[in-house]
Amino acid sequence: MPKLTINGSEIQVPEGRSVLEACREHGIPVPTLCYHPALEPYGACRLCMVEVSSPPRPSRLVASCVHPCEEDAVIETDSEAVRKSRKTTIELLLAGAHNDPMLLALAEEYGVKEIRFTLPEEDLCVLCGLCVRACREIVGVGAISLINRGMARKVSTPFQIASSTCIACGTCVLICPTDAIKLKDITHFHSVHGADSEFERVYCQICDDVDLSPVVIQDVDVLVGAKVDQEADLE
Ligand code: SF4
Ligand code: FES
């Protein structure tokens, strides 16, 4: 049970907790984008950066969603360095998704007045990878992935052709934080996704109970609840 200090308060957390989980459990706000409690942490968006000092090492910025709680660590979640880092990250995220309400709210909170970086075309996808991981970890299908590098990086089916494994359940659509995926885009990938298509029943990989057959999921929180319940059973 490591003991650490977050924003001046000493806390003790169960072994194996990330700094972000410790913050959430103690009501300390840390913004996130690529984190989802139902999925393995990914450390991609860098919004959740916090400042960690573990004397004698100098303080450094780390992504709290993938950084473990270490004994005697001193963590600041809202220091000047943290706010500066988040401000730049928000600017970068807004470069393509410049009208996204969630990012605009963060920009307001962190005082982003102008966006120095712009993409030639609006692109709502911020490459958080949530859709890809949800498809793999919850649905157990892996129909989509992040392809290409640099500016060409994007979410797609393998070889950008119709996926033979996509079941059109809509989990990727529901989990996307910026509404970058539309169900029609996914079904377009798969020519048999017409209204009269027949699908084999597919069940959630986590709870083995939620039916993931096409377009039956109303709320991704159902899946999160299943994951949280499963973890509680294991503790
Ligand atoms: S489509 Fe949405 S969920 Fe998928 S990587 Fe892009 S922003 Fe993230
Ligand atoms: S939430 Fe931690 S890096 Fe995205």
C-alpha cells in the first residue's frame, strides 16, 4: 500500500494503482481523453500529465494514466508546469478538431486564446485510440486499427477495405469522445450491413452478458459497469 502526497495531502492507495486512478478515487480532477476505465490505459493524449517529484530525482512531468503510484512520491496535479503542458496539448488537439465542444471547454479552462497549430482540413479524430481498443478489448473483434504514420495516421479497417469481422455493434461510435465516427461510416465499410442482414449473436468480452449484436448497445456505461463489477469481484 504505497503512501504518497498529492497536492499536499498524504494518501495511501492499494498496490498497482496508477496516479490517475488514485486521483479519481480521492476526488482530484485530472483531465483525460484517451483514458477509459473499461480499457487498458494507453498514454497517448498527454492531457493527464502531472508533476512528480521522487527525491533525490528532479521533478518531471508524467502521464498519470500510465504512471504507477510510488512510495513517497510527491505529486502536483495543477502546477504551473502541468497547466503549461496541458495548454499546449489542448492546442494540438484543437488543430484538427477545432469545433469540438469538449476540447473548447478545456481550452476555456486552460486559457487557450489562439491555436498556433492548424490542419488543412477539419479532422475530428484526435487519435486517442479508444475506438480501436474498445473494439479489441470489449467486443473482442479488432475490426479497426490505427494505420499509417505522422499526418496520415488514422483509424481504419485493415487495408482500408470492408472488414469481414466488424459486427456493426456501434461500440466505437459510442466511446469516441469527439464524435469522429459515425455508424454509417462503419457500416459502409461492410457491405452486408443492410437492414435485413443477419448477424451471429456476439457477447461482451468482459461480462459475457451484454449482447453486442448490431446497434443494440444504448449506453457504453453498461460496459464500463460490467468491467468495474468484474474488478471489484477480483479484489
Ligand atoms: S475515431 Fe474517435 S475514438 Fe477513434 S481514435 Fe479517433 S477520436 Fe479516438
Ligand atoms: S489520459 Fe493519460 S495520456 Fe491520455
